[in-house]
Amino acid sequence: MLAKPREMCKMPNVIKYLVQEAIETGRWDPEDAVAKNFKFMGESRWEKMPKLVQKFGEESKDYKITAIQIKKICRELDLEDKVDPLIA
């Protein structure tokens, strides 16, 4: 990226929600941003997604997570119907 005037780049929605919340409230709240992003995407259980993302981060090694870990975490959070889409 070059820092030029009027340069445009796309921002992932979750980052957009994170920055908007920070501007509006002065709080940096990644969990809220993740929840809002999943709600925007139409996820019916969006309120559980911040915990899911947090657990993925905790369980990952070198920022990688296995299918077995995904299955275990989804089972813990009662999100077993999300296993196949997440692995895919």
C-alpha cells in the first residue's frame, strides 16, 4: 500500500464495526464487532460467535486450527451444526 491522498482500500466488515464503535463510544470492543458482523451476515446465533472466535484463537497453534479442534469447540458451545461449514 502506498499512503497517497484519496487512496481507497476495502476494509473487512468486522473491522468496520470495530472502528465505528470506537469512534462512537471510545471503546475498543472486538467481541461486539464480531457479533455485529455475524448478525449482519444473517447468522441466527450471532451472539455465540464472539466466544467461538475467541476459543479458536485460544486453541490455535501458529494461527492454525484443526478440524478436530473446530469440532470440539463447536460441541462445547452447542454449535455442532456449524462444524461442516467452518471446516469447509
